[in-house]
Amino acid sequence: MDLPDAVTMILALMFFTAILFIPSPTPLDAAGPDTPDPGQPQPVAAQNLSSVLTGVEERLQDGHLLNFTPGSPAIPDESETAPQAENSTPPVVEYDDDELVQLVEENSASLMLLSLQNTYALYAWDEKLAKESAAELLTFAAGLLRQSAALDVSDDGEALKTSFITALESYEAAGRMLQGNTPLNSTMVDNALEANWQGSNHLREAFGYLQRPALKAPAEIVAINLSLPPISAGSESGEELALMQRYVYEDRTRANDISLMLESARSISVFYLFDGKGSLVTAEPGRMFLLVKVKATNLGHKGDSRVYTIRTPDPRDFTLRYRGTTYSPITLAPETSLGEPYAAVRLNRYEVKTGYIVFDVPVSLTLDECTIQVKLDGASPVWALGKTV
């Protein structure tokens, strides 16, 4: 048998053998985790047979050995160059780190201002302002919370995201506590103040994770002191307070802040006693009764002392002055048509005492010329009854 015939026979045998070893196709629904990717190179037996046998005849004629190792491609000729593997670049994951930093920087000042306003209202026991500022804080914090939670950040941004979200959750809780028609009480105020404090601490913690400095708070915000220092008024400064303007001072032990306010002033000529008989009290001819509504509040403990209660000023500490004449309050019965009379009482923190003090004055008296001075420990604030905020 000559060489060409031998080559032809060998090729026929290889063709037959290749057919025997070609694996049967795997159904798509039977493909398991180890099933080769259709897009990847297959073993030799499964490749196009013509490509496998390319150059076999020439290699036999030249005396080169054939490589029949399963799964191995034919050995290329020395003059051939093996194809180079293509360089594959892993996909780059895009994170929202910059969006989170922008969210923190652009909204933190507003968060702090809303929390500060709410904290001030709670300290002052201003129920209307406390509830209004709480509603704004709740809405703002909840919106930012939704935006922050939706951001996908890298490992480097997780600490910032966690601190900011925790701050928002605390602010949201503070706002939610003050919703509804329930009047302010000590438990509600304490919990809301604590939530605001926690929110501010976590927000400050978030600032520490910013790679660039956070915006500085305005000087007028930094200067605010939540201890509500006494308002300069009274005989020491010559200034006169207006109705609805509070005066804040310390108690004798310097352990608590107290707020004192004259809310209104009006005149009447008669009132009734609730003594079972409905007795009528009438002003003398040429006289009238001047009713002044007083509100005292224990703003809370602020020192190292264990004293938490305060005593409100006595009605005898209030003096009405009009055209050089001074007037003292009259003594009222416990129950009258005027409502609860003002009295000196002990208040726990955040408790409030309101009531009327009554002066017997000339009917010609005008409020624009009247002042009331209150004698306190170390201070004597003065209110002008004709002056309003």
C-alpha cells in the first residue's frame, strides 16, 4: 500500500472514530451547573471535524506525530502562532456615594434648625409651636429617610449612610411623638427632647465621615443657648416687657429655669363667687377690677443639684404702678366666675400654673400708662400692660 492510500485509510479511520466519540447533544432543560457554556470552546471531538483534521495529511507525509490527547487541539506548526486570549475588563459597579454626601451636606442645616426650633418650644412649653415644628420635622426627616434608604453605597460609604439614617429615624420619632391632640405632658416632652438629642448626636457623627468639610452653621445659630438665659428687663436695665413676652430666671438654688409671663390684661366691673349662693361682687363707684392673667412654668432642671421643683412667685410680689401710685392685688375667693386665681405653688419640671391676679383701680385708668413689676430673687422684671408683642 503506498503512502497516499495509507493516508486515505487513516483519515477514514479517524473520521469513524471521531463520530463514535462525539457526545450526544444535551437538551436545554437538562443542563446542569456543570454544563459547559455554549459560547465557550468545546472538546476536540465536538468541534468541526474538518478543522480538527486540517493539515493531518501534510503532517503524516512529513513524518510528524499526531496528537490524540482527548480535549487537546492539534499541535500547531512551528511557523504558526497560538491565538492570544482576549483581555476581559470586569464591569465597573456604580455606587451612589456622591449622591449620599450631597444629601447630607444640603439638608443637615435644615434638619438642625427644625430640631432646634422644636427643642426650644419644648423647653419653653409652647404647645402650639412644639406641635407645628414637630410636624415639619417629621415630614422633612421622613422624606430624606426614603431617599437615603434607596441609595446603593460602597463599603466606604456604609458608615456615613448608617449614621445619617439613624439621625433621620431619631428626628422622625421626635416629630411623631408630638402628633395628635394629646396635650403636652412631662413624659411626652422628655421623650421628644431625648429623640432630638439623639438625632443631633448621630448627625454630628455623620459629619465625621464626610471626606470634605461640612458646611459651617451660621453664627446666629451657634450663639443660641438652649438654657434660655434670662431676658434683660426690669429695674436693672430699664427695659419693659410686653404682654405675651416671657421672662426666664433661675430659682434660688440655681438648679432650675423658670418662665414667667403676663398673658393679658382687661377690666370688668362685676364678678360672681361660686359659694353656693352666687354672690355678686361689684366694684365701688368710680372703680373697676383689672384682671391680669399670669403664667408660670418650670422649664426643667439644668444643674448638678437634686432639686427638681420650683416655687412660683407669690401674688404679693406683683405691684401695679399707674401715674406714681402703686396697687397690690386683692385677695380672691378660691372659686369665682373669673376662673382659677393665680397663687404661689410648687411645680415639678415642665408643670405650668396659670391664673388671674386682680387689682382694684380707678375707672379712669388706661393700660398704656400701667406697668406691673414682679419682685423675684435677684431681679425685678417689668411688663407694660399697653405693650404687645
